[in-house]
Amino acid sequence: MGSLHEGENSPSLRHAEIIKQIVHPSFASQALIRSFERSFSGFAAYLSEEEKEKLTKISGIISVFPCRKSHLQTTRSWNFMGLSTTVERRPSTESDIIIGVIDTGIWPESESFSDEGFGPIPAKWKGGCYGGKDFSCNRKIIGARTFNIKSTEMEPSARDKDGHGTHVASIIAGNHIIDANYYGIAQGIARGGVPSARLAIYKTCDPDCEDIDLLSAFDRAIADGVDIISISIGHKQSPVELTSDPIAIGAFHALEMGILTVHSAGNDGPSLYSVISYAPWILTVGASATDRRIADRLVLANNSTLVGNAINAFPSSSETLPLVYGKEVMTSNCSEMDARNCQITCINSSLIENKVVLCDQNPYFMLTALKISGAVGCIYPESIGDNFSGVMPFPAISLTRNDFTLVKAYKGSAGEPQVQILKSEAINNPGAPFIASFSARGPSIFIPDIIKPDVIAPGVEILASFSPIGSPSGYQGDKSSVNFNIISGTSMACPHVAAAAAFVKSFHPEWSPSAIKSALMTTGQEFNASLYPEAEFAYGSGHINPIKAITPGLVYETNFEDYSKIWCNISRTLGSDNPTSASCPVEMTPKDLNYPSMTTQQDMTNDFVVLFSRTVTNVGRANSTYVASIESSHSKLHMSVEPNSLQFTALNQKMTFTVSVTGKRMKTPRIERMSLLWSDGVHRVRSPVVIYTMETSSGERTPTPSRRSHIISVASFIIMILLLISVVILMIKFVFVLIQG
């Protein structure tokens, strides 16, 4: 129902009155589930479809959407980004920054969250510690709450049973822990990006994350007075419209109160249109690999050694053991294909005991079942494009398709084939950073004229604190207990950027969320676009550099009113599933936002001229002149900047310029990219400029999934009708021939 109105003392009473208008009196008292009334107005309720329709017609209702489940999206990384332990810091300011973490909770006893040496809790903090039974906050974890609408616990607790939330929180603000490791792997110092910062914990996932709980967490975090929100959660199936997205809604209201939300892009890459976080007011983060990777080795009895992806705490054995193929150990009631793929119901456990099993595809959650059945290891081919290792519940390794074929050839040629899977180890990863294969790509199907993700940060094989009661591998039946774990995901990239944002804020407490976001984007390290056909839709403005971000020179600031215009106009776009009673007196498109990057989707059939108007604020030197230059490699576009020189005479002075891009009609799909660079000889302020086509043969914009399904359904119906007509005509002709005969 939008922002709280001035003087509105009890929104929950209004919510109850609305329910009474649309729900039968006998059920009205049970219908209202929860009111959101601390930072914005809204409610969750049990409603029928008919009642939902009535609700949409009531004045003041902006959007109505069904409650869905979201899912979780994981220390060399800080040194890799240049944020060493000796870098200049502002500890007193840093300790005044409060970061809200919306996740699975936290393990408060972890060394990473000790408050030794911390001063008093910041006076601005308005929250409290409601972590539940046997949960204690301190001067580092200054607040904790749990929101689990479907929890069956007698006393809900903010304690982390999964490990994901603890891992995320320690990446942000964990203390320096010497000799941190996962069973000796990746040994070193584990630390957060802003170890002096405070943490406020909002547990919403146990294990799934209900929309009701996400909105409740935002409502409370905003009211509690956090400075930055880090959230590594998202709808798993596909992106949802802004008016139905609890994270976009919560982040919008957070921004209204000057709070920056940092959100993971999602793990469904490398497909285009896979990014789940696309709201312009959110800082969206993709995942990269650092110059350290975790790898494993497979030793064949013929003295060959192959390198693969896996994080194995222990070797399969102290020596080589027999290798068997799935189809050789199958039961009598299964197909050969299922046996080759190691479907556990197709495997004769007596034939795999103390042996390593070769499977034609990743057996996923069959691994623990293979272990229980007596196998001591598993070998399988990696998915195409995979470039990271995951923790295994027992010795297992994925190989490239070529290496997997070599192992199968060895298996077929050796009389008694034997292998050994070694313990994993950290190795050098030259040429990093690389974009993780799983990291979601843009553009957004709902807002095509914004580049998402915004930035990239380390999210591959990150060592950080973990809950000792969580499963390190995530596989059912894995009961290992660790204090540190190695996880990959945009979930791990997101807290890196949240910490970097807090680091920048510690030097510039007065900066707005958009200024901090701009600083991280315009100082990012550019990638080699030839390695990634998705270009900026894979890596945004580049890999974050926290040190450069504290002195960006110029920033692009976006005011909340402009975001409000975007929100209003998007909620009224054709195809929106949700009604809105909001009025949009000024039409504004995402392309017109004062955003640090620039993009637009073009019609492929026509020549075009695109104009981007932008305003920059001088935060560098009072008297400075910035000159524009254009970086382009093989682009067929022509770009110009007017004016191409900006002369500043004071700090915080603003100046406006226009970027003009002209081009001939473009084939589809196609991505043409350039960069606009402003420099005063000291600072380099870079903005990617992308013009692309992703259109159908008719020149129509790529439809959203729901619309695409509708188009396919209509097409199928038409084809069926035509086939029926053809059959009828043939039958008439046949009957006519018979009559003639």
C-alpha cells in the first residue's frame, strides 16, 4: 500500500477494516496474517480469488500478489581486490555503520563475531535483540530477529541451522581469524571487508524464504535504523514483476529512508535474461572467481593424473582402488541408461562396496546414497561451462568431457582398472577475475533499458565462517561439522559488495546510496568483452575496486523522486499482472534515469539515434576539468558527448551532459558496446554504453515468459485448426472420388 502517510498512527487497524470489507464476517478475524506498519504500509492475508479481485478495486491498494517462496543464492578475496589488512581505514566511522543481513540467521558463538575491543552500540540503533532461546547478541551482533511464518518451532530462533547466513555475515564484517581453513584446505586469514562494522540479523529462511517474511524483515530493518541491507535471496524459477517482488518493494522503501540494498543477481547463468534482481534502486551483484581456485586430482593406475573440480576433505583411500562403471553394477529391473547415470535404485550395492563408481552424468543427491551403499568415490563429467568446485559429501570429482572420455577409455582397456581421488588443494588461477558460469546474466525481461548486474565481485570458492550444525556440502545425510566452509554463489558476491559499500561510506558518511553505488560502478575493473558474448550483461560496470571507489572523482546521483516515477510507470506498463491506483503525472523511462551505465534495446529494422542525458557531481578536486573520451573496439556505432569537457569550480557542483549514439539497423541478436570515460588526469570515471537487439523475426520485442507461453499456445491452436481443415478437405476429396467411381 506504499509509504506510510504522515500522521498515520495505526495502519494495522486500517488493514483490518479493509479485510472486513472483502471477507465474509465469519472468517475476517482469521484472514489477516501480518501487517507491515513500521516502514511502509501493507499486509498479508488469506484470500480467495474473488476476494483478491475485490481488494484490487479498493482505493490505496498499489499491488496484490501471491506469497511465493524464495531461495538462498557463497579468503583470498579481499587481498585479491586490493583491500589488504594494512589499507587505510576509518575505524571509528566504520564502527558506526550498521549492516542488516536478511538470510538464514547467524551462529553468534563463531569467533568471527566476537565483540572484543568494540565500543558502545551506536546511539542511532533503534532495534533490539530478539534471537530466541539461548541466543545472545553483543556489541558486534547488535540485533537479531526471526520471521518464519511456517516455523514449527515452539520458540523461533535467529540461530543459523543452515550455515548460509553465518557465511554471508562473516564475509561482510567477520573478525580476523588466523589459520582458518576447511580441513586444511584454503588455509589462511579469514576476515570480513569491514570488521569494525555492526551486524543486525533478520532470519527469514528456514530453509525456504517466504515473501511475507522477507517483507517483514525489510519493514523491521528500515525501522531499526540499518545503513545497508545485504540480501542473498531470490525467486528460483524466474524473475518476477517489480510490483510482485518483495525484495524490490522492500528495497524501494529502504531507499526512501537513505538505505542502500545490495542484492545477489542469481545463479541461473550463463543464459541471457536470467538475472532475478533488476530494480534500478538496487545494487545488483554477479559472481567472479579470484586468482585462487580449489581443484582435485584423479590418479589412474597407469600413472596418469587428471585435474578436476571438487572440494574433497579426504582422499578416497591411501592407495588406488577398483573402478566400476554404473552399467556394470546395475540391478535386473533398471534400464542401462539409468544405471550409467548411477540412479541409486539401479545400482547393486554389493558390487560397488570399496570401489570408485564411474557415472555418465552428475548424480547430484545420489552421492550420499552411493556413499551409504558402500562406494568410496565417484567420477562424473562436469556440466558444460562449469568453472568452480563444490564441497562433496564423500570423495567425488567432476572432469571435463575430454578427460572423462579418457577415463572411460582407460576403464575399457585396463584388465583391472584402479583409481585414486586425492584430497583437494588450492592452486593458482592465472588471468582472474573470471565470470562464474552460474552467475546470472541480463538484460531484464521487464526493464530492458538498464544494465544488470551492476557490478561483479568474488563469489567462487569463498572461505568464511559456517554454522557447526549446518551441512557443509548441502547434501542430505552429510553430518560433517565445520566452523569454516568453502561456498560458491552470487550469495557470496553480494556481501563482498555490501562490505565495500560500507567501506566507502566510512570515508563518506554523508553520501547518498546512489553516490556510493555510482562510486563502486564507475571505478570497476573492465573485463575483456571478447571472452564473454553477453558483454556487460555478464559483468555490468566491472569488478569492484573498493580502494578506488573511495575517490571516484565524479558520481551519478539519482534522487528518490525519479525512482518513484520509474516505479509508477513500470507498474502501469502493458502486461502487468497487478493494478495500481497510483497516478503517474510525469512519464519517465529507465533509460532517462541518472544511472552510471547506459543502455537501450533497439528495433533492428531501423536506423537510430539514441540520447542519454546525465548529470555528474564533483566529489574529487574543487577546481578540476574533466575531458570525455570514448573507448570502443570494433563497434559500428558512432558516439559523441556534448559538452565534451566539464569545468568544475567547487566540490559537490553538478554539471549535465548528453551522450548521442547513432547507428544503422542491426541484426539480431547483437550487442554493440562502448565506454564513456571522464578524466581530469587523476580520476578515471567510466560508464559502459550498450546498444543491443534481442528481437523476434517480426521485429517485436522479446516477450516475457508468460506472454511467450501465450503466443506459443495461440500458434499451436492455429496449427491444429489448419491441420483439421486439411484433414476435412482430404476426406471430402476421398468421398468425391468414391462417388465418381
